[in-house]
Amino acid sequence: MLFALWKEVAAPTGQRFGFKIPDGFVYNSVRPCLALAAAYRASGNAPFGYLHRLQQLIFEQGTDINDPTVLVGAAAELGLDPEPVRAALEDPAALERLRVEFAGARVYGTHALPNVLIESDGKRRLLVGGYADAATLEGLIRERLITQA
């Protein structure tokens, strides 16, 4: 099932997949999200390079990105301070913050990634959940702008 989804994603996006899954791997994004949040908090910048590296590790190389040593090592490999990542993976408060963020995202109806929210009149709404090509996304934005005008 997962490989079928990856093929579906690869076709329109050109994203590469290695079609490997680590033995005993459980598809769960909590630890990678904790690591990314820690990198963000430590640097004050969105850790897009780190996110990209984690995606390469799981999708192309079949590496278990739930393994704390992989998460810490990937941060260090990119020149990020690995200590905040290591600490967040063991911090119950960091896990609770993440759960609150997940719950907050679900308020918008987010159930698939990526998500694009649009804000108007101080309120955010889900514009699209899941993959959308640029033309589709542009059309949805234009449609929303027209209906709000």
C-alpha cells in the first residue's frame, strides 16, 4: 500500500523513492517532528534543509528516521546543533507541545500533507490538504480571492 502511494506521488512530482522500508519500521512522524521543532526553536529559522535530509533518508534510502541516533546525526551532518534535538526527543514537555500543535492543526481539517491554509478576516481555513500541482493551487487561490471580493 505504501509503495503504491509513493508511486502515485512520484508520477506528478518527480520525487525519487528507493522503495525500501527498514525492518520493523512503524510509519510515525512524532520523533521527526520533535526533532524538526527542536531545530527550529534552537535556530529561529525554518529547518527546511533538515526536513529535506530526513525525507531523503526515509524515502530514498529507506533509513528509519524514528531512530534518535539518525535524527541527531542528520542534524549534526547539516551543521545544526544536535543537542537540542537530542534533548527534545527525551523531553515530555516537548512532546506535549507537539501534541498541542497537532491538535491545533486538526482544527483546520488537516489530515493529509502537505496543507495550505488561507487567511482572511483574521481567520485561517484549509485551502487544500494533500498534494496539489501549481496550476491547481493557483486556481484555488484565485477562486478564493474572487469569492471574498
